[in-house]
Amino acid sequence: MNQINIIRAYQKGYQKALRDINTPRKVIQKEWNPSECPRCQKNYSAYEECHDGYYKRVYSLERCPYCGQKLEW
């Protein structure tokens, strides 16, 4: 593979990653649990905790604070 093909392959992968991260994905919400990112699977308990054992959904988050995935609530 010559260098031009390597650069083109890299650019394609980069463009696909940007498309994927900027396409809104549905947040994982299970009853009695904090919401989770559909991409990195990290939960938003630090953002949702009410200090009474319950979680308040953070519908104001447009992107995952951990991986940057665009979110759909």
C-alpha cells in the first residue's frame, strides 16, 4: 500500500468516526438506575444523583461527558 492509499484510508475512518459520534443515539434508561451512554456504556450517576437513592434524568445533556457521543433523550 502506498502512502496516498494509507492517508485516504485514514481519512475515511476519521470521517466515519465523526459521523458516528455526531449521529444522535438513544440514551439507555432502565428503571431505578442511572442513564447510560449508548456508545461508551458509562453511567451519568454523578450528574443525576438526588442523594436520596433516586436519580433525576439529565435531559439537558446534549453529549456524553465521557466520550462526546451526541445523545437523544
